[in-house]
Amino acid sequence: MSNRKIHPPRLADRFLRWFCSDEVLETLQGDLYELYEKRREKKGEFLADIYYAFDVLSALRPFALEKKRSNSNYTTMFHHYLTISWRNLRVNRLYSLLNISGLAVGLACGILILLWISHELSYDTFHRNQANIYQLMRHEVMSGEYFTGDVTPAPLGPSLKSGMPEVLYATRTLGAGKQLVNAGHENTYEAVLYADPDFFNIMTFPSVTGNAIEALNSPGSVVITERTAKKLFEHADPIGKAITVNNTDEFLVAAVIRDVPTNSSIRFDIVIPFSTYEQNRHLKWDNNSFQTWILLAPATNLLAFNEKIDGMVEEHLDNEEVHLFAFPLERLHLYNHFANGRPDGGKIDFVYLVGALGVFILLLACVNFMNLATARSERRAKEVGIRKVIGAQRRIIVGQFLTEAMMITFFGLFLSVIAVKLVLPSFNELTGKDLSMSLANWRLWSSVLLLGWTTGMLAGSYPAFFLSGFKPVQAIAGLGNTVKGASIFRRVLVTFQFFVSIFLIISTIVIYVQLEHIQGRPLGYDQETLIELPMRGDMGKAFEVFKNDLLQLQGVTGVSAGGDNLIKVGGGVTGFQWPGKGPDEDFPVNITSVHYDWIKTTGLTMAEGRDFSPEYGTDSLACLINETAVRRMRLEQPVGTHLGEKSYIVGVVKDFVFNDPTSDPEPLVIYLGTNQIRHIFIRFENDHDWQQRLGQIEQIFEGYFPAYPFEVHFTKDEYQKRFEVIRSMRGIAILFSGLAIFIACLGLIGLSAYVAERRKKEVGIRKVLGATISNISIALSLDFLKPVFLSFLLAAPLAGWLLDTGLDNIDYRIELSWWIFALAGGVAFTLACLMVSYHAIKASTANPVESLRRE
């Protein structure tokens, strides 16, 4: 063989060394090198490399695989790990049960939170062009204060499409809410959306049949969802069939699209061409009532585009304080909150909060495992010492403990998946979501397996490296200071567990009390005996006679109507004029219109002046305002004051709660608008006959409006729906706080059982020397209550500061009180006492002769 250094292909050479046994490698490699050298001299390096790779592959024979067969040692070792781990699980059943239960609960919480967060992050991702879809938003500065909203003027969309080449498509939308839809004998209320044809060019709502884009080009056509088609036409082909909206407008179904996904920011059942709404209406630039969506060309410079929009707005609006800008659809669901004209979070804050909650709960479960493992370190130390004496390396012992941890974790993971499947319907009801665990969702299952693997490694790493680090002699003779150090570490872990638990208890109590505080807020009117009937189509024509018949019913004390219900009133209008208004002074004023007897029927109270009355023929020019409007306008004598060009104030209504129940009332101006009513209000007496009275109201309704299904809303129930999100937050907080405490208590049960067993001889000696059962029980319990007390001292101030900061953003808020912290601490101490007292009392009542017999 030549002495010159040769360089066969390194990859092939490494492969040869990997599969070949040491005994065969030297001979085989020498022969192949020699062959490679000869070929390189004769055929060149390139062909020699190819032949060398071929030779290496040819050498892959059974006789050369001794090294791979030696891997059977690893298989044997792994099998040994599993056997030992399984044996330990069976022998230490209590600890195994506590560990598996704790990890199962923690992983179940992790999976539920994973599902919830995945759903939140998936909003609007089903749109193919999501990255280039934008909604036009609007900043307006009034009296130095920024107001941000998503309503824009109707001419904006067509102007953007025709005047800016970056805009590929533009559409205007207007949600009309639930409208009466009739097809044959079917009457139902469906969510109606007005939209331009480009709506389906921008958004991805696939057609099942028909062409949705062409359908919106025809004023007499509509697009419906599959669910609506099935409801109206069952299994018949809906294309070309007629539907009637509000018994006034007839359309032909031109296309059916798939149902709107639950993770869509835009929701509807029927889409009607925007041109239908536009007919007979002169929509101007100063009417901000519509949403505008655009699809921009890829790589559009958004800052430059927004500046161009500003230029366009200045051409049509004489208001330099109005700025429109494009906001990405991909940020709309999670980042749609603005403060002082800048993005200020949104639902993403709650996502972060729930995510942090999930991480902490998993950490609690891991801490439990570490705690129990290190608590048993003295028993496992002898096992480790003997293994090391007979030659076991540390990595082998680490592998043993990690295998044990992973086995326990995957038992817990298996149980957690079953638990999630069982509780998912209830969790969906609690959160208002439609979450599922589909077997076909490989991303979900990959995440779940990764979650289990990470949890197992995290939980098992410390015990594995801690226990495997014992010196053989020290481990067999006694751990001494090592156990003392582990004991301190366990106290730190217990302190961490109860720190998190007490923090969550305080947060849950504050959320609960704040919700009760808002729900019990004085509203300014009586909700108990007030109902509301939505008014559709041409129902207004018969309102007066319908009202008169209702008033003939015994127990009906008032009937009126209005453009809005009392829960959500009007929309903000700017540019309002009043006497003494400064040149730079402006703020949004809510506008609504009502019928006669509105104050009496709803139960509102007049602060001064009078209600609208048919006795005053000039009331068509009159208005009412609320106390907040009086204060904001600084009106000293509001009654008789003129507002705008023609209107004048005849009365001041005491403030009442509408729109945001957590905020102070907004300025409100109320006009008499007998032709603009969409809600009928009925007040009846609060007695035992209200159900019978409701039946009588339905009979009269059906007599006057036979084409409309009877629909009634109790104002109290409608108000409670405003709290669904807050109630969902409260439910999630209670659920996961309870589970966190449960995990912490599992850890305490295991630790107290271990300590009681370990101190059995000490207890026996104490009893022989005259200690009472209560003395011994208190002494054992105090060991565990000290970390709980320290946890309370750490958690209470931090929770108080964070929660107080969060409450500062709410106008109608509670003040944090000492009893909230005392209650949280009391709950934690009571649970801790219950968990440890059983084993403390059991140890203190044991016969000392039994525990001292070996001494």
C-alpha cells in the first residue's frame, strides 16, 4: 500500500465505520483503501470515488454487521429499563398513582388549552389571500382624544378600486342582523349581509353550486350557505328558487356556498347584493356606517398606501382630523384594540394569559413529580449505590430514571386524552367554542405527543441527574447532607406550587366579584318585567292598532317602540352642535329614535322636563338627552335649549346603562321617530300570570302579523348575554385554578405520607417521652404549612398589584379588599391542613412499640 495519504469519499467512509464491527473494519477498510488507490491511479479520482461508494455498499453483509448486532445490547438495556420501571410502578402504587394522576390532570389542562389557543390563532387563516386582505379602519381626533373604529363611508370602496392600482379588489359590507326569510312555507330568521361582488374575490368562501361572484352582480339574486339551503329547501336544489326577506323583497337563489367556518371574523347566512341596499339611497362620504375590505397587490408598501388614502379622504371630507388606514385581516381577531390611535393588544392578551396558565399548570405537575421523586431519594439511593458498585455507568442510571419518568408521563398522557374526550363538550359549552380532537389532525397529535415528551423530560430530568449523581459509598452508607439539601429543594418546590395556586385563587375571586359587581349594577330602569319584540318588514304599519290591543290586556302596563333595544343603543355621531361649543370641542354622541310612551314603558326616569307626547304637535322637532350629554355639553338650562339647526330639548333622562356595561354612560340624544322603529317594548305586571299573558300577546301578534314567527326577548336575558365572554373567562379561571390546586394537593398527600413514614421512629420516641397526639400532629403539620405561609406572603402582593393594574382599565370596578386575600389564604391553608392532617394523625396514633421494635 502506498504511503501517500488517500482521501476516499468521507460520507461513504463514515457509513462504513458506522455499520461495520471493529474486528472487521480494520481489514475491510485496508482492502478498500488499497483498491481505491489503485483505481484512482488508473481511472482518476472521480470514478474511484464512485467505485469506493459502491464497494462500501457491497460490503454491507451479515458477517460485517457484528457492530449492529451489538445494538441488541441497547434493546436489551431498554427492555431492562422498562421492566425495572414497571416493577417500581407496581411496588410503589401510591406514588405511582399520585404521579400519574397529577401528570394526567396537568396534561389534560395542557391539551384543552392547546385546542383553545389553536382555535384562536386559526381565525381567518382559511382565506387563501389572507396575507393581502385588509379592512379599512378610521382614526378620528376629537377634543384631543383618539377614537378608532371600523365604519367607513360607502363611496370609499369603489374609489379605492378605481383610483389606486394597488387595490386588486374592494368590497363594502353591511351586516343587517337577523332578518325574516321566507321560502314556501318555511319562515326563519337568518343573518343577512350586504356585499359587493368582489366580496367573494377577496374572501375564500367556496361555492357548492352556482357562481357567488356573478350572483352579487345581479340585484335580484342572493347567495346562501349550505345550512340555510337545507333549512329552507331541505334536499331540493335551491338554485333558481325564490326567497322573500322581511315579506317585502324577493330574491332568487343564485349560488350556495359552504357554511361559514367557526373561526371566521365575518359571519352570515345570506349575502344580498350591496346594490340592492344602495337603491333609492344617496350614500355620501360623511355617512360612516359600512365596512370596507380590500385585497392589495403583494409587496404593497402599506405606509405609502395609507398616505394615499389620507389624500383621498381630504379630497372628499372637510375634516383633517379623520385618518383612514388599512388594517391586516390576519391581525383583526387578536389585535383589534386601539388606544390613543395605536394598536393596544386585544384578545391576544387573553390568549397569552391562558397560555401562561397552561404552562404554570404543567409546571405544577412536573414539580409534583420532582418533589415525590426527590422525597424518595433515600430509598432509591441504595439502589443507585449498588448499581454503581457492580459497574453501572451514570448514563445508564440516568436512562433508567428517564425511562421511568417517560413511562409515567405516557400513562398520564393516555389518561389525559381520554379525559379531554369526555370533558370536551362541557368545555365547549363553557368557552362558547366548537373544539374537537379529530384523528385526522396530525398537527394536533404531533403537538400532543411533543407536549407529553417535553413534560416527561422536564419532570424526569432533575430526579434522574440528582439520583444518579450519588457516590456509591455515600449512597449505601447514608445520604446525610445530600438528603438535607434535597429537603430544602422540596420546600422550594412546594412553595412554588402554592405560590401559583394562591395567585390563581385570588385572581378567580377577583374575577368572580367583579362580574357580580357589574351584573348587580343599578341600570336606571327595571328589566324584570320588560320584553322586546323585534319589528321586521312592514310590521310598523300596524303598530298603533297592535299597541292598542295589547294595552287592553289585563296586566300590560305599557307599550312603546324604538330604533334600538336598551342593551345596544345607537351609533356615535360627531359634529354635533350645541350652544357654547368651542371650535376644537367635539365628541361622539349616540343617536336613537323612539315612539311615544318610551320612558314610561322602559321604566326610565326623567331628571327634568317631560317625555314625548302626542299632545304636543311640535315634538317631531324635539329631543331628549341624558345627563351625561348635559355634563359633556356643559348645559346649565338644558330644557328648551336648541341642538343643531332645528331640534330643541324637552327633557333630560337620568343616565342608564347601555352598550358597554363596564363603562360610564355615553352621551345620548333621543328623537321622536315613529317611522324608524325596529323594536317593540311591552311592560307587564310582575305577578304569577305572566306566562298566560305572554300567550295572549302571542295570539294578538299572530292576528296582526301572521307571516312573521313570534319572537320575544326578555330584556334581562339580553343584558346577561353581554357577559358571556366575562363568564367564559370566569369559568376558565375557576376550572384551571381548581385543577392547579388539585395537583398541588396531590403533591402534598404524597409528601406528607412519605415524611410520616420516614419520621415514624422519631414519633415513637416522642410518644415514649410523653408527647401527646396533638403535639405530634401539629409538629408534623407545621413542616408543610410553613411553605404555604411563605407562598401566601409572596403571591398576595404580586396578585394584588397585577389585578389592581388590570382593573384600572374598567370604569365600573371593584376595589380590592383585604377579605379577598384572607379568603384565598384561608382556602389554601385549609386544603393544605386537610391533605397533611390525615398522615400526621395516623403517624401520631401509631403504636410506638411497632416503630421502635427494630431499635
